[in-house]
Amino acid sequence: DQFYLSVKWICLSADAAFKVSLIFPNGDKYEGECRKSESGELVRSGTGKHTSASGIIYIGEWQEDKMLGKGTLQFPSGAVYEGEFKDNAYNGSGTYTFPDGSMYKGQFYNDRLEGEGTFTDTQGLKWTGDFHGEAALGLKLLHNL
């Protein structure tokens, strides 16, 4: 894989971060921190912004070229995920806003709604319960009194 590299700032310490601007052959762009891996390759580590050629934008934490930690992933459709990542997937606490404005706030595991959460529909009604991917048995409607 070839990519274009523009180094903005370099620290000479072996484990220090480099501030870089990268343009990949597929049109993807990355601006942020990189480090040298154990094999000597330059990998995204630290904080940065990755914009794919298709318009998907990730702003957040990276480790060894994977989204890991807190970040925000924005899709051209208008959908947005903001929360915790592990191994390039939604993992932990987060909020997913759908293109229609409905929203899920709760737990995620491997890009799936998994565990306790609250879904707010397009009418503003809030449903709470245990979510398991596309299934959510026993949801309860929260009433505003």
C-alpha cells in the first residue's frame, strides 16, 4: 500500500507521536497522531480525524491503526455514533442517532445494540429496556408526568 505523507511535526523519541497528514491511494485522508509499530510501520495511534472517500468521518482515539477509545463516527446519511470503540466497532456506552432523528442511547457490543438502553422514537417517546441487536423484548414506555 502506498500513501502520501506530509509530516507536520516529529519528535525524535522512538515511542513519541508524529503529527501527520496522510492521503491514501483510495482517496481516504487522515490527520492526527501516528506512531511507529513494533514492526517499524507507521500506524494511527493517539487522536485523529479519518475521512473516507465515501464521506464517512471518524474523529477520535486510535491505537495500532484501530478505532479504540472515545470517538464520533459520522455517516453521509446523517447517522452519527458517539461513544466508545474497541477494535473498529461500537463497544461500550454510546449514542446512535439514526438519519430520521430517532436515537438509541445505551450499551453496544460489536456494532450492535446490546444491553440496557433507551430508544427515543421520532415522536419523542422514550422506550427503555434490554436490547439484543434488532430484538428488544419487554420494552417499557417512559411517561413524562
